[in-house]
Amino acid sequence: MHRIVAASALWLAISATLSAQTLTTIANFDGADGGNSYSGLIQSTDGNLYGATYYDGAYLGGAIYKVSLSGALTGLYSFCSQPGCPDGKNPQANLVQAANGNFYGTT
């Protein structure tokens, strides 16, 4: 019983010192720059955030985008630009940045 009380007291002490998190929307997709991002964002060496969307973009096959920390959203690449989508379609995984600065991902 003493362990439960001690654990509860510790939990109350910790939770009382933690502040609430507030989420802030910094950008919204309009379809042309992508939509339905299933992957996470990465922060590049240039400080901007990069990610991929599963849908939309110029050819409806998903897109690669950049978001500045001030909220400027820029579409960088739209997948499925040719018949048969030889450049891929519907990316779902996170991008990675290589040591040479290039981004890599899968579709």
C-alpha cells in the first residue's frame, strides 16, 4: 500500500510541474501542393521541414513538399507526371536526407 501511495505522490508531483502542449498549425495543403500526408516530417540541414503526401499534387500521385518554420508551404515535386507513373506514385514513408544533402524516399 505504501508503494502505491508513494508512486501516486510522485506522479502527482511530476504532472504538476509539466506544462500543457499547444499545437499550432503553420501550413495547410490546397491539393495542388499535396494532400493526406501519411509520413512524418524531417528537418533538413537548411532548417526547413520536408515531407511527402500520398495524394494530390499536380498529377494526383502525391508530392514532396517543404515547409519553412514561418509556415510557407512549397510543393517541390509531384509524382506520376507521365503515363504509367514511371517516377512512382503515392509515397507513404518518411524522407531521409543523405550526407550530400539530397533527399531519398520510396513510393
